[in-house]
Amino acid sequence: MTVVGLTLFSTGLSGQFADHPYHFTQIKKIPTTPVKAQNRTGTCWCFATTSFVETEILRMGGPELDLSEMFTVEHAYRHKGRLYVRYHGLANFGPGGQAHDVMNMIRDYGMVPERVYPGKNYGDTLHNHSELNRVLEDYLKGVVKGRRLTTAWDRGFTAVVHAYLGDEPTSFEYDGQTYTPASFRDHLKFNPDDYVELTSYTHHPFYRRFVLEVPDNWSHDLYYNLPIDELMQVIDHALANGYSVAWDGDVSERGFSHSKGVAVLPAKPWEQMSREEADSVFKHPVKELQVTQAMRQKAFDDYATTDDHLMHLVGTARDANGTKYYLTKNSWGAASNDYGGYLMMSEPYVRLETIAILVHKDALPKEIRKKLGIR
């Protein structure tokens, strides 16, 4: 099998960071699969977490796979649609989601390679859900508006999803063997129940689980709550020990620049910077904010930090000032910037802007796992 090399600044997918003005030095790089593009969809949650799953399969000694995101999306749309109708149109319906949605769909339905279910049954070579999203939303609103459900609405909704994404495969060939989506999951020895989601907010008790109040948590799944210092310990411990991290957070901040390959949190407020100071932020490392638990909570309570985007953390590095960064695999395509579709998020940025993470339970430090009661 062929995987991305372990050397961050060698030739290959992320070798372009050798010329970055921040002069990064590698700490850790986890083998992963090539960057993909979500294109005109709101399914970053699926692309990021599918990348995480592919990377987990590699970590466990399995093959390099290109798994179908749309197989998961197809099932998630159907679940969301039914929930929307059950809640009389008062539940969230849209293209967004969370990392656990991928795990839930894999648990219930399995997984398939990309070639088995590309999910582009609408005459386009790229993913484009603009029309699909409008049609599904209007369909469901029409169903709810009727106030009396027929026996046809669910069949009709499923038919619309399949018209755009394709009929669900029941079996397929892989390496000369016939699999169902569920048997393929089991063949790869991937267990969704081995994974946990964690967050860090003070409006719920630490070391307990709660329903994270973000709109895209449409299934009302539970997250373990940790102090931010311990959440960062989980991220660092996971990456240092060969486990990657699915990351959910805010990318709307001015210091986030995918095109420039970095996300930073300058200590000096942007509105107080001169034009020259603002321009220099992406030309060389600057002093960054010291993030506290209280700052995180205020940003969450004020809607300043929202669950904009999911990405995939696959390594660590340091800049010329010694600040730690997280090598982040985005889902905007390898040609989306000069860094192969990757960027570096600084530790202060991650401390403030992380909504939640998903990791293998074995990636948790033992003392934290004990506090959470995870076996």
C-alpha cells in the first residue's frame, strides 16, 4: 500500500511547508490518505471524519482505502429527514453534521469504497448539493405543512435522495471477495464504539457527558466534558502516540487563512493593528493570546465560537518562535492552497476555537480515561 510519508517537509503531499514563512519544524506526522474535496456541499463533517476513519484503518494495519463519503451522507439525510418530520418541522435539517454521524452510520449500515458509491447521480463530476439541499428542504416543509402524514412521504423522500446520490448498494466486490457494507466494515475490524467525542465548557459539569448545544448535533449525541487543559492533553497524547484527531471548530476568525496555510490567534486585537501589522501576521510568527477556560466559555456563549467546520489533525510542528501547531488536513482539495490542502493551526487557536474532538478511546491518557469512567 502507498501512504503519505512520515516526513512533513519531504517531497509529497505536505512538502510545500518547507517554504512557509513561519519556518515550521516537524514534531510528528501520522500516515494518512490523500486530501479530498467536498466541493459544493456542506458535508465537511463527513469528509473530515471519513479521512479520520481511513487513517484509523491504516493505523490498525489495514489497507489504504478511499471510502465513500456519500454512502454515509445518504443515510444521514434520511435519518435527519425522519427526525425533522417527527418534530413537526422544529428539528434542524440541513447538510451539516458532526463526527459522530459518521460513526453512527457506520455502526448501523457499514461502509463502502468510493468507487462503489460515488454519490454523484446528477450529471456532475464534482460533488454539488446546491439543488439537492433546496429540493429536500422544500419537500420536508411540504410534508410537515400538510399536518396529516400519508404513507408515501418517507418513500418519496428516500426516492429524492437516491435520485441525486444513487441507490444504496447491497453488495460489491473488493479484492476478489463479495461484501455487504456491513460485512466490509467487519472485515476491516472497524468498531465505531471504540471512539469518543469530547468538549470543554463550564455550563455543564466536567467529567460527565452532555448533549452539546450546537445546531448540527441534530441527533442529540452526548459529549464528554473536560477542562481545556485536559482536552489539549488528549489531543497531544493522541498525536504523539500515533492516533489522529477529528476536529470540530470555528474557522470564521480573521486569523484563519487556509490560503496562507495557517490559523493563528494574535494577542493584539485586529482592530487595534495598523495595516502593516495585520499584513505581517501571515508573514512571520506573532505573539499569540493566552487562552483561558473563561475565554472559551464567553466565546461559546456569545456565538463568537461556532461549529463552522470539521477537519482532521494528523501531526504537530513548531514555528520559529517555538509555538506548537497542529498539522490539519482540510477537505477543500489538494489544489486549494500552496500547501497541498493542509494548514497549520496554532495551539492558542485550537485552545479557543475547538468545539469538540473525536478520538479512539485508547488515545486518552490513562488518568483522564479513568476520570471519565471509560473502559
